[in-house]
Amino acid sequence: MGIRLIALSAVFVGCSLQEVFFENDEYISGEAFYRERCVQCHGIDGKANLAGASDLSISNLNVEEMKDIVVNGLNAMPPFKGQYKQEETLEEMLEFIKSLRK
């Protein structure tokens, strides 16, 4: 029981609303943002399903639906609005997520 609680706590901390810092408003790619902020729950291949995260490899959401979820959050997923400096980062991340589909 104790190990499960520790593992679950680590997942929720990984998915928490911590701020992503940029030096001098440095650009961060969408894939790098995903690896830093999303991989804890969705996994590198989108299939981790931790903390209730959806399997991104089988998602059939369109780009606008994905964008709404990333920006505003859904269920246990926190909103990421304001967590990236450039809109380009968000657009690239959505393309990266689409690339995880089978």
C-alpha cells in the first residue's frame, strides 16, 4: 500500500501546475514542452495512462479539441494556459501529439 501511495504521489506531483521557466524568453519546441510537462502522465509514446491520462495514440480529437484541453485542462489534467511563452510552442506540441497516433 505504501509503495502505491508514493508512486501515485509522484505522478500527481509530475502533473502539477509548476511553472516552466525560460531564460531570456528562450524558445522551447512543442516536443520539448511535451517531454517536460506531459510525459509524466501520458508517457513519451502517449500510452502511459497514468493519473487518468488519456491514451494519446488512439485519440481521434481534432486540433481545436486538443488545443482546448491543453489550454483549459480536463478532469485531472491541469490547464497549461500561460505555461508556454510562444503560441508556436503550443502549435508544435499539438502536431507532436498528433504524431503519436497509430
